[in-house]
Amino acid sequence: MLPQSLEDAKSKLSAKYLGKCGVHGVGIVRDQQAVRFDVDERVTEVERELLGKLLDEARQEAHPFKVIANIEPRANTYQ
């Protein structure tokens, strides 16, 4: 079933993918009509390979919206 709105797509993808393969945040980029996955740059090689498959799957689920990955260092919350 296609998402009704960008917010709907974000909510569904967040519930399914948050915490997998280094995905530590899910947001929206309105000017690109996209759901953004924030991904920890320190993922393992295995996680990086799985991330590609995860993103392909998420893109199919989000259609007609885009899914983009924002690879970044994860902030250390234990300072």
C-alpha cells in the first residue's frame, strides 16, 4: 500500500528500519520529497552491505517519495 503523505512514509519507515544497519534517525527533507535515514558512519562491512538492500527495500515502500541516506558520525551521548 502506498504511503498517503511524506509524514506517513516517514512514520512507517521509522517503525520498520530505525536501529537497523546503523540507522539512528529518520527525518524528512521536504524540498526533495524524501525520507532521510541518518546512518552511523562506523557501521561494519556486513552492515554496510545490508544497508544497501535495506535502502532498496525502503525506497520501494516509500514510493512515490524518495529515500536518501545521510552517512554521518553519530554523536556520543555518553560524555
